Amino acid sequence: MKIIKKACLYIGVFLGLVCVLTLLLVASALIPNRHLKQNMVESGRYLHETDDYFRMVGYSGGSRIDRYADAILLNIAYHFDGSRPLSSVMEASFYENIDYFETTNFYESMEKDLPANKQYMRYWHGSAAIVRLMHLFTDIRGMYIFQAVVIAVLLAVLVFLLVRNGYRYAALAVMVALTGVAIWFVPFSLEYTWMFVVMLAASAAAVMLTVRNKDVYVPVLFLASGVVACYLDFLTTETVTLTAPLLLILYIRMQKRRADRSDIVLAAGSAVSWLLGFSLMWVSKWMLAHMILQKDVAPYVTANIADKLDGDINGLPSLVVMAAALVRNVRVIFPLEYGTAGIMIVAAAVIAAIWRLYVYGGGRQADIRAVLIYLCVGTVPYIRYIVLHNHSYKHYFFTYRAQAATLLALMFILDKYSAGYKKSGKRR
């Protein structure tokens, strides 16, 4: 009976989210374009003045900003059709001229009222609903400012929750992890922002559930996180919506005791719940598109999967691309790209870690099981880079930020390995 109730809860949460999020897209399509036009035109002009891609810091690949995806997203959002809202949000059509950059295409579409001529069905494009709503009040520059405020507020809430409940080291670890992935560049691209908003919100919810001993709801949280991530994401740093909140949960659970089987079960269950939420939401898009548009979507599905898994990179073998994708993603972690100063900062951090291990090292008392659990979660980004090696190689300048979880895991491993436990559970 308990299993049936739990299954009903998961199914209900999933179906409820699918319905609500789909209706949100449809509702946004019903907003008359005349109310959005002026701000969309301003956004088009602003994007037209920039390149599809550019670096905010010339020598730093990690500072590369993606306006290509932002231009497509705004292009899609504007071309939702209020006369056929359900089918238009499934098609996700936009205007394209292959002779020009996407920033120019969006600008031309706005200036000349050019109709959509290409579909971009492979994602949910749920963020287009937010774009349409925000363009009632501001252009894309205002959105960049607004999302910077949202990220700052969510981060402040998360840090406050951790500090208030006595987990100051976890708060520090979060700040170190986000510094390593240059969080300050994230608000300058809509594409980068969504997953960090979901991650920070899910992390705050995860902390509250764990400190209140509501672990039974943790898998439901990750199911919802996976669904929302799939709905909003352009395939950027989706795994961080699982890994970062899960690491915080594990850290809190294992602070006053050694890791045990229940931690492994919770971590595995959370990962499965998130994966189910993400994958089933992805499948739901194609099922709805097939029913609503009355067309065979299988070619779009297979082509999309093939491109992400094994697309061609200058004819290089897959193993070479996998290795290159790993190297590309690792080398842009802050501050590795910042010359001598960056190397000195990393060296100082390593020396500080060694000193901590030497002074406070737990030796045989270290909780090796906890260390292994952290390692498993922290390596998730690299599994993603290997599986989606073509995508991770091409788009390393934003996929690298999934390693926020890796840095967080390393901070927790350092803490766990450098602290033995007495029988009382207090640190020595």
C-alpha cells in the first residue's frame, strides 16, 4: 500500500507539472504580440550590435557569452501564434536566413516583420514563456539585470539557510564552487541562467527538507527538478540541478555521523527520480508534438540524439573527441585561464588544502564511504561530457559550469577526510 501511494504521488507530481508547464507556454502565446513588439525591437537592436559569441575577458574561454542561443530564444518566443497557441509552442518556429548570424536574423525579423520559416522542436523552450512575459515590461537588457538579481537573491537565501543551521563550511563550499565556474558571467546570457536558478532554488528546498528531517520528500523534489530542468534548458548544465542539491543533502546528513547504507539509497533514489523527471519530460514533448501536430516526429528525435552523441568534429575519432571535451571543460575552470596570477591562486588553494589535511587529517578515522559517495556525485559532469562528447566539445564554454558540483564535492571531501570523529560525534 505504501509503494502504491508513493507511486501515485510521483505520477501525480509529474503529470501535474507537465500540465501546468504546458499551459504556461500556451498562456504566454496568447499574449498579443503588439504588447511585446516595442521591447522585442529594442532587444533585436541590442543583440544586432553584438556578435553571436564573444568573450567578456579576451583570453578567457570561460567568459564566452552566447548570444546565438538568446537570439533564437527571443525569435521563437515572438513567433508564438496566439491563433493556434498549442501547435505553435510545439513547433517552436523562428525566422532564419542562413546567410546571416542569428542575432541579425532576429533583428531583421523584428524590423521587417518577417515570418517564421524554421522549426526548433527538439527542446521544450519553456523559457520562451518567461521571455514573453518579461517583454511586457522590459527588453533583454532588463532581463539580464533581473536574472542577476534573482540569482543573487537565491544564493543569499541558500547561504543564509546553511549558516543559520550551523553549516558555515557548506556555505563557504558553495561560494568556492560558484567562484570556480565564474558565476558572475552567468546572468549575461539567458541560456546560462535557467539551470542556475533551478539549482539554487532546489538547493534551498533541499536544505530545508533535510534540516527538518523530511527526507521522504527528497526524491519528489528531484523528480520536479528534472522536469523543470528539461522544460527550461537548451542542454547546458542540466546535471547541476541534481548534483549540487544532492551534495548539500548528503553533507547535512553526514555531519554528525558516518555515512551508511541509507545515504547510498537516498543518493541513488534521488538520481533515478531526477533522471526519470528529465527523460520523461523530454519524451512528453515528442508525444504531445506528435498528437497535436499530427506528424511523424521520429526523424527529429533520432537526428537530435545522433548529433549530440556522435556528431562529427573534423573527422576525429570519438575517443579523441571525448578526451578533448574533458580537457576543454576542465581548463576553463576559474582561475586556471588567468595566467600567472591564476596559477598562483590555484597553487595557494592546493597548499591550503594540504595544510588542512596535515593539521586536521583524520587518517584511518576518515569516513571513506562518505568520500566515495561525494566522488560518485562529483564525477557526474564528466560522465555527461563523455556521453555527450560532441556537444560538450563544441559548447565547453558553458557546459564546464556543471563542474560546480565537482568543486563542491571536492570541498566536502576535504572537510570529511581532514576531520576524524570521536564517539560523541563531535569533531576532534
